[in-house]
Amino acid sequence: MQEVVIHYRAEYRYARPVGLGKHRLMLRPRQTPSVRVLHSEIILSEAGTLVWSEDIFGNAVAEAQFSAATDNLVIEAMSRVEIDAATSTPFNLSPAADTPFRYSDEESLMLGAFLARLCPAREDRVGDWARSLVPSCPAETLCLLEALSAGMMRTVRYQPAGCEGIQSPAETLACAFGASGDLAVLFADAARSLGFAARIVSGYVFTRVYDFANGRHADASHFWAEIFLPGKGWTLFDPVHSGLGPVALIPVAVAALIGQAMPVTARVAGPSEALKDVAVSICVLPVKADRSFVPSNAARRAWLDDGALASDRNYEAWRHIWHSVG
């Protein structure tokens, strides 16, 4: 098991004070067999209330409501989790998971939202493309899905997210590049075209690489896909890393559509041009067995002083997370 701390920080700067509507926050890590949540909290720079609930997919959702206008809003989420990237439990795929693949009538009914195509079109370019990537007579279902993932990364290039939003599967296929969200949506739609139930997952990726020169950790908010296989359950496929299995990925939310798993969904009363810029930073750091960070105290303090945390109050909260037990 590897214990890590996660710090998510998003700062919204406006040209003038705006009224803040409801903000839907999905930032708390999701408990799974390979991820155990030890601590999680959200801190807001503006006075407001947080109401926690659970959505239809079982995700933890915090709804923030604010009472005053502001020209600057900082949302921070602090979590400590244990991850087991080596988790591997024995399983036997049921006969239904053999090729040709099929779900039972009951499974199809329950998985309906995860079987529906993301962008139905008269010309199914995504489906035709997916079928061209997999063997015509695959020996095993897992081999078919691995061929789809590998073939996708041969033809579509990963590019870090910009400010353009999420592309449709057809758009990503046409331009041959996309961010992790674009690639997860494309993979999910391609898998659905082959008859698989696929869901989108948002979360954090832990790379174990720390950039001391720039005081930043090389981790980011991330999206990937999971396929439901009878006898095994939801099986992870990360198109970006072309990996199969829980490899240093920390899930936050699962959904049928990517818009249902976005970390922050905000409503603001004011013109769209009032938003000057948004700065998002995410840091995932390992904790040693003695519950101290792997980086030195000086490196930690330098990182914090560089603006990673909004206030001394938040630094004290972090210090509590670092050294508290359980």
C-alpha cells in the first residue's frame, strides 16, 4: 500500500465582482478495493455552505452556495488516501464475456445508460473505426479491448487539456488528438459501438515524479474509461497510458456522460466575459511509512510559499493531514 496526499486548487479570477450561484464539486476520492480514503475536506476562500449528497452513480457530491459577490474564488480539496496499484484479485469471466460478446437481458437493462452511444450519427465513423482496430475473430474479450486501446493510441495523439472544452468522439477522431477527457470519451463510445457497457471516470493520476526545480508535482486531473465484463466487473482502461488495470489512478467520480463527472460545475450571475482566467493546480505526493512526505521539509515549505495553498490557515490544515493518524 502507498499512502499519498492530494491537493486540488482552482482559482477563478473575475474582472468585476460577480454573484456566485451553486457550484457542484466532485473532488473527494472514491473508495474502491484499491483506494482507501483516510481523510478528505474542501476549503472555500469565500463564505459559503457545503451540502453533501450522493448522485445516481454513488459519487460524493458537494454543493457549494455563496452569499456574497466576489471577483476571486479559490476552491481547494485536501485528501489523504491509501492506494494499492498492485491489487489483483482472481476472476473468471463468465461465458457471456466470451467472444462474440453479449450481456444477459437483465444486465442489458441495468447497464442501459452505459450502452447508449455518446453521439449517435447516421454515418457511424467511430463504430467503423473501432471495428477496423480489432481482430475479426478475437480469441478473448480482453484481447479485443486491449487491441482497441492500443490501436487507438496508434492513431490518436494525446495532448494536454486546453480551454476548448470536451470534444465529441467524432471530433477527436477527425483531428487525431485530444486531452484525457477527449480520449476517454472516444474510447467509451468505440467500446459501446462494439456492444460493451462503458463508463467515464474522473480522478487523479499519481506519477511519482516530483519537479523540485519548478516546485510542482507531475500529476493532473485525469479521465479514463471502465468496461463492464461479466465475472470481473468494471475493468479499467486508460487510453492515455494504454494501460489495463489500476495503475496509480485514483478515481473521484464515475458516470455515463463526461459532463456528469466534471470536478467543478459552476453557475455565475454575470456576463461570460467577466471571467478573466482560471488557474488549476493538482499535487499528489507520497507519504513514507513514518507519515512524513518524501520531499524534505524545506522543499515542502518552498512549494507552499509559492502559492500552492491559499492561506496559512490552509497550511495548518495540511500539516494536520500530514501528521494525523487514521
